[in-house]
Amino acid sequence: MNELSREAIEQSGYRRQGFAEHYDAYRPAPPAALLDALTRYAVGPLRCVVDLGSGTGLSTRAWAGRADEVIGVEANPAMSAVAEARTTEPNVRYVEAFASETRLPNRSADLVTCSQSFHWMAREAVLAEAARLLRPAGVFAAYDYDVPPFVHPDVDEAFADHLRLRMHFRDVHEVAAGWTRAPKSEHLAVIRESGHFAFVQELVLHDEGHAGVEAVLGLARSLGLVPELRALGVTDEELGLRRLEETARSVLGGRTVPWLIGYRVRLGVK
């Protein structure tokens, strides 16, 4: 059941030394607008939120001020270690487990989330587990952010070229990344076809912030496959990372500029 997730963890590069710390520093946390929307969909006050594939806790800690209890579930011990180290909120805790076998009690959650993680999972099994965890009228939400972010035409083009080269070398080296097996574009249909939810909906929103060269490059280097491809001998130049850095420095210099990150939320109400 968990073979897909187990292999995906191994092939992602997320276990490599220092990657989890870099991930936590440069990946975005869920925006307030997204948290507000999911809170409104849930019935009554949030007693418990379960965050599946919680990674370094970015998407788990975000709920600390909105729920009585927040539980992050993560199968990668390298990511969990960073989550534990960087979490100080007393109502947040972590469980090292696969998302399809959390061992948490039946009907214990008002909201179950997958932040930028559902594509790494055996989705049907995870949806069955989410339905088991949710109380009546509870909400399951898988949400992802789009890359590249909206910064500047030249920077965005260079970032998009890096993504293209990343996929090219993935195919050259036959690295079967988890997200290629479970495309995000299919999430809504999989949730609907699972039969576990009375209502299924998709929401599109964005987060606005500010970023400079370091944030743009940090986000690019935090993406899965990059550490694995580099370990296989693919260079920064071949991956388009050098071009991205040169373009970002040329366009942004030392400035911090507005950027927009798009989010796609696919949810089901039990």
C-alpha cells in the first residue's frame, strides 16, 4: 500500500543531508486566505486538524492558532526531525507514519489536509484513511501551489526553463518521481470518484508576498529531484539554475519585489 510513497521518498532527494532545512527555509507556508476558507468550510470550531505529509511542519504549524489540536503525519524522518526542532506551539505534535496508516482514532478530526503532498501518496488509500479520521461533515483538502511564482517576465521564463530541464533530465536518468505517477490535475476527480465525500469542490486563490534573488533561487533548489539529479552528475548549468540566478540578479539586483503564488485547493466534505 505504501510502496509508492516509500519509493517516492527515496527518489525525491528529500532525505539528503541539509535538504529538509533548506526546504523549511524556502518553501511557502499556507496563506491566511487559504486557512480562512478551509476554516469556514468546517462545521463549528476546529477541535483537531490532521496534516498528512506534513514535511517540516510548515503546513502544520500554520493551524496552531486556529485549532485546539494539530497533528502532523510524516513518513520521512529527516523532514520530521526538522518539524520537531522548529515547532514550539504546545498544541502541535507529530506522528511518524504513512498518510494511509496514521493509527489515529476514528472520527477524531474536523479537517484533514495534504499540503503539497497528495501527489506523493497512494491517493485512494489516503482518502479512505481521511474519511475514517473525519467526523461527520468534516473536510478533506489537498492543496498545492504553482511554480514558478509570478515575479517578472524574464525571471519567470528562466524559472520555467529550469522546470523544463528538470523534467528532461528526470527522463534521461529514468528517475520515477512520485508526482509523475499521481498528477495534481487528477486530484479533484480522484476525490470525487472515491465515494467518501458528499460534496467536492475546487478553489483557486493566491498569496502575495515579497521576494529577492535568494528567495527565488531558494525555492527552485527546494524542489524535489534537484538534489537527486545533481548527485547523478547533472550540473546547475544543465538544470538552468545558473541562468535563473544570472537572470534574477540582473533583473532584481538587491531589490525585494512583490511576488504572487497561486494555490489550487481540491476538497471534499464528508
